[in-house]
Amino acid sequence: MSLQGKTIVVTGTASGIGAEVARLARFQGARVIGVDRNEPSLTLDGFVKADLSSPATIDEAVARLPQHIDALCNIAGVPGTAPPDVVARVNYLGLRHLSTQLLERLPAGGAIVNVASILGAEWPQRLAAHKALAATAGFEAGAQWLAEHPVPADTCYQYFKEALIVWNAVQSQPWFLQRGVRMNCVAPGPVFTPILGDFVAMLGEERVQRDAHRMARPAYADEVASVITWLCSDAARWVSGVNLPVDGGLASTYL
Ligand SMILES: NC(=O)c1ccc[n+]([C@@H]2O[C@H](COP(=O)([O-])OP(=O)(O)OC[C@H]3O[C@@H](n4cnc5c(N)ncnc54)[C@H](O)[C@@H]3O)[C@@H](O)[C@H]2O)c1
């Protein structure tokens, strides 16, 4: 599989899965432009320092990104130990805004990959709400809808990963039909990255122990990165609108 000649924008390149995707995509021939609030510690072909939690700072970043982009990987994210407002802005509203702003720079055959989570698996329980949020016209309209439909603070991470999976499914249809741009999610289980400890704190010992017996181990970031770069490649040219678990089989044990 090759990403030779492709320009790929990767958010979250300063750490964890985003850093690993950047490294692997460059190895596979891509030109990688990173976006993060923190400086990256690996070699990139370009880097835009940006806080992805507000439309104004996202627009400033967009102005500094290339005019031609073959793929966008939305990987930056915060755990549920962050304030709920920040979780909403970074993990959902900002991700949506960045994708929408960059869409016109993606050619037919381009790809967007969003990182959801196994913790978004219960989206069917709140499908109507997630569809209503997905239908809001942009960042501010989404924030307004959320002000009118408050999300419980202790499960806000799960809520916005669910919302992302539903937005991905709904929005990928017109973007693929009208523009030939594919959009997909991956849903990792636990991954050995710096925020794994936050997830343990967020979920509590009981849930962590329950899951621990259902999987061999957490993933290494490269095991998630290889699926993300595959979704960016032409080998995945007929894959769109899916949410692909990358969890060592953990989600299947809950059936
Ligand atoms: N680690 C896991 O167990 C796990 C499991 C499922 C899903 N995920 C998801 O994977 C994605 C990557 O997480 P990770 O595990 O690599 O974590 P990480 O903390 O190692 O990396 C997250 C990156 O996002 C960046 N970021 C956070 N807020 C930002 C902001 N406002 N503006 C710009 N950049 C910002 C951070 O600086 C960091 O570089 C996240 O969306 C996370 O929800 C992680």
C-alpha cells in the first residue's frame, strides 16, 4: 500500500495515535502536515500550531494549510477528564468545522478519517438526538443546540464519540455522492498513549477490570495507525461511511 505523492493533514501529531499516523504516512510516501496545540517531536513536512477548540483559531489554521489536500485525519482529542465544554468543542464541534472548511480542498478520491472510540458504541440509544445535532448548520449552531440539550458531564466523552459516529455516517453520504470524498471513523479500544490513564480515571476500576478480561491487551498506537493510513489510501476507495472497530475484538465481546 502506498500514499506516494499524497498530501495528508493530520491533527494531534504531537502525541499518541496522531504522531504514529504521521510517522507511518511519511514512511508510506505521503507529505504530512501536522496540526496540534503542542509542538511535534517527530519530523513532519509542515506544522501548524493551533488550538482546535474554537472556530476562529481553526479558521486561522485553515488559512495556513495547503490548497490541495488528499486526506484529512482528525485525531486530536481530549479525554472525559477535561471540562465537558472542551470535550464538545475539540472532539466534535471543532472536528466538524475543520472538516467542512477543508472539504473543498479535497479532490474526488480524497478521504477524511475520524477517530471515534469503542466508548461511542452506544450511539443507537441516542440516535434521534445525535441526528438532530448532526443536522445543525455549523459550530455556533451546534453549540447553541447543546446549550438547549445539556449533556451529562460524567459521560460527555462517550456522548461526543457517539455523536461523531452518527455525524460521520450521515455526512459521509452527500460528501461521497456529490464530491467523491470518502469519510470514515475508526473506533479504537484502549490504546497505550499518554491519555490511557485519563480513561481509567474516567471509567472507574470496575469497568476497566471488566474489559481487561475481554481483551489480550490495549493496542499499540501503530496498530491503529496502520488502519487509518489504509483508509486514506486508494486501496480503500470503495469504503465510506463506516465506523471500523480497531480494538482486538473487544467490541464483539459485548454482543
Ligand atoms: N488512547 C486511547 O485509549 C484511545 C481510545 C479510543 C480513542 N482514542 C482517541 O484517539 C485520539 C487520539 O488520542 P491519543 O490516545 O493519541 O491521545 P494523546 O493525548 O496522546 O494525543 C492527543 C493529541 O491531541 C492534541 N490536542 C488535544 N486538544 C487539542 C486542541 N484543543 N487543539 C489541538 N490539539 C489538541 C494533543 O496536544 C495531543 O497531541 C483521540 O481522539 C482519543 O479520543 C484514544
